[in-house]
Amino acid sequence: MVASYNYTLKYPEDERYHELDNEARVWRVYVDEATAFDTDMVGKLSESLDILLILAGLFSAVLTTFLAWTSQSLSQDYTQLSASYLIDHAGPSKYIPANTNSTVVIQAVLLPSRAFLSPVPHPAIPDLWINGLWFTSLTISLSVALFAVLAKQWLCQYISITTGTPRK
């Protein structure tokens, strides 16, 4: 939007040979036109950033829901882990004679029987990849939202400096 002023009526005509002085009509017209252009540009950019913020918020909300559901596959199954520990400690009884030295007693008590250990379950590789990609996309989405908010603040600061009026 270009300012639609009749500058010949708005500003008085300059004296001859003073058309380019600091207070000449050309500079006042330039300031009016630049202010109108900047206001229009900032308004359009602000609207675009509003749309970007809404989309980033919706995308982050959907991703958070998926992550809450699938990140459970990354944690250990505590039922299976408890069963693994019970199998390990329910192995053959370790009879320690009274005349043995203390290092053998400590080894017999602290070191479990490896024959009865069941492997501790780990998350599957596809689960790790899927959750990693979703965490990455959530990080990018939240970063975009942060930069959009910073850009909106910069635009508000810019328009308040260029026009001299505070903008909400």
C-alpha cells in the first residue's frame, strides 16, 4: 500500500534552490512513503508469522501425542526384568563352608550364576530410529516457533522505531 497523499497540498512548496535542504518537501514525502511501505510490509510479515506459529503449535501437539505413545517402547519392561532377576537369584544354592576365606565368600555371594541369567531386554532398533526422528522433528518444530516469536518481536520493535509510535 502506497500512501495516497497529495503532497503538493500537504507540504508547502520549497523555495527556489532549497529543494534538497534538510527540511525540503522531497524528504517529507520520502518519509511518508517509506513509513506507509514499512507498515504494510510489517503487517504482511506479521500475518505470515502468525500462520507459521499456529501450524508449528499444531504440529508440535500432534508430535507430542505420538511421542508420548511410542516412547514407552524405549523403556524396559519391568515385569520381564523382575522375572530375570528372580531366575538369576533362584539358581542352585551356594553352600559356603565355614573354613573358606572371605574372598571366596564374597565372590560366591556377590557374583550370580551366569547359567541362569536371562538377557535384559533392550529397545528395538526401529523403535530407536522412529523415536529419534520424532524427537528431532519436535525439536525443529519448537525451534521454528521460537524463531517466529523472535521475528515478530523484531518486527514490532522495527515498526515502533521507524514510525516513532509503540506497537502492540
